[in-house]
Amino acid sequence: MASRAAALVTAVTATLLPAPAQAQASIAELDRRIDQAAHQLETVVEQYNEIRLDLRHNQERAAGLSETIIELDRQLAARHDQVGQLAASNYRVNGARPVATLLSTASAEHFVDQLLIADVINRDNERTIAGLRDTRDRSEAARRAANTLIEQQLLQQGQLSATQRQIESDIRALTELRDRQQALLNRSGAAAANRSPADPLPEAATGRAASVVAFAHAQLGKPYRWGSAGPHSYDCSGLTSAAWAKAGVQLPHNARRQFGTVTRLGRAQLRPGDLIFFYRNVQHVGIYIGADQMIHAPRHGEVVRVDRIDRMPIKGYGRPG
């Protein structure tokens, strides 16, 4: 009887407190979900970075168009004045009947001279009027382009706001998963997965890449923050763009755009300072430091650190500049 009671207590306890194997299985499932949520977050962050780049580019174009429109308006006013002056001048010279004026000339030689003068005046008039039309057409085209850009900017600003809300929602979901993971670890007494970086064993960086690698090492331990390019926090493409800026190379703050600007390499060609791009749609990037290792800003809730380059699916390799 006593043994049956003990067995019942054991069974009830097992339903209340997870057994080590159950706890480990739950923790492993949470790890998987955290990885999935973190990758989804990084994908949305890189989309945000790309939209922000497009918006900034369109704002610069709009500013240039504004200056163009001001200059074209000035030219248009000047050409209007030229046309008015020519019309007044022609009226003073020929009056309302230029043909009768020419026929009233005293000599054939003078008549020919008057014809030549009239021809020159007509050509000047045509050039002036053509210039007026060309300036007017360019001014109208610039205004249409500016209006199109304004519409695009309004759309992009809406996309940025929506993407930012998505990022904030993803961060809340990821934080909740991590809190649940920590609570399960505390109840089960299991140790957290060891995510400490490998010992950095960089190869000797040369040329501009030396400053890139030195900068990346100096950022170790700084927190990941979406949309940030330093100096106190970074996302993945923010870190790589900031590092290469130290070497005088400007990279867009977006992993996919960076992949489009670099010289493509094979793995055997990798040198410290080169960039490694991850996932099929290029949603992550890190800085190679040698010995199959990289420095990168992994994801929300983590810090800039050293990792093996094969920890994520590699899309390709590239060298800026």
C-alpha cells in the first residue's frame, strides 16, 4: 500500500515539475522558436534599413529638383523678358506692316540689306521662342518629377512606420520567449546554452582592412540595436558600414545593398576585413577576421561578438572598395 502511495506522489510530482528530459526538450523547443523569431526580426530590420535608404535617396533627389526648379523659373522669367523685348523692338522697327516698310526702300541694295536684317531678326526670334519653350518644358518636367517623388516619400514614410511597428511587435514576442526560457531554466536548474565566442585568432590584416578589423574588435560587447550604426550599439549592417567607413569606404546601411556593391569572392580568397553574407535573401552580414571566424552584431538581446562563420547559411563573400 505504501509503495502504491509513493508511486502516486511521484506521478503527481512529475506532472507539476518537469523532469530533466522534459525540461531539456522544452528548452530546446524554446531555443528553436527564439532563433526563428530572432531571424524574422532581423529580416524586418533589414527591410526597414532598405526603405530608409530609399527614402533618404529620394529626399536628396527632391532637394536637387527644388534647386533645379528655382533656377529654371529664373531662366523662364529671363526668357519671357527677352521675348517681350524682341516683340517691342520688332514693332518699333517695322510697325504693323513690315512688308510695306521693306517695299518702300529707295534702292535695291538697301532693300536686300533690309531683307537680311529681317531674316536675322526672325532667326533670333525663333531661337528665343524655342529657348522659352525648352525652359518651360524642362520646368514642367521637373515639377512632375518632384510631385512623383513627394508621393513616393509619403508611401515610404508609411512603410517605415508600419515596419517599425512590426519590429516593436517582434521584439515583444522575442522578449516573451526569452523570459519563458529563463523561467524554465530556473525551474529545471539547467544551465543556459553556452554561447561564448571562440577565442579570436585573426590573421594579419593589411592595408585598409587593418583599420576595419581593429574597429570591429573595439566594438566587441556593445549591444545589438536595430537601425543603429554606432557608436554605442549596432545592427549587423550598421556595424559593417561603420567599420568600413573607418577605411574610407562608404557602404549602404543594408546587408542586401552591401552585397550588391562588393567585389564577389570565393571562400579560399577570404582575407580579414572581407564581408560574409548570410541567408538566401541576404539578411545578415559579418566581418571576417580569419581562422573561419567573424565579428558581427548577431541579433536583438545580444552583443557584438566573435562567432564561427558557419553558424548560419552563407550566401556569399565580398570585398568592399
